[in-house]
Amino acid sequence: MRKEFKGHFIDNKTVKEKWNKGYANLDLHFAFFDKVVVVDNSKDKEPFSVIVSIENQTKTIFTPPPSYFQERLQKLSEIIFKD
């Protein structure tokens, strides 16, 4: 996809490492932000969909989270699904 938009090449190992680290960082640090919006952009050539928004400790779930959400974002999931 990156090359399709005239971006530079990045090997698959680097992409996977940064992808995994991004999930880990989000799960560790989401509480430091005033607003967090999690989107699903996994569908090629389709617009992203908003999964959840948290602003000032108010959560809004827009679409059901993907099956992997709770496994990859455990701390965030605890906040979202605690009710």
C-alpha cells in the first residue's frame, strides 16, 4: 500500500515490529491523552471506521471492536468494557 502512494519501501519485518510496538504503546499510554480515537483501517480501498472514542473519561463505542482488539489492547479494553 505504501508504494502505491509513492512512499518508500519498508521491509515486512520492520512493518510488523512497528505495528506491534504501536499497539503496545497505545495500550500503555492512552490514559495520558485528553482524547483517544481508535479506528479500523484494515480494509483496503475503504474508508476507516471509528471503533471507540474516549474523551475526558467518557467513552463512545461506534462499531463493535474486531476480534483481536481485547487481546492487543488489554488495558484499554478494561476501561472500555468495564460496565
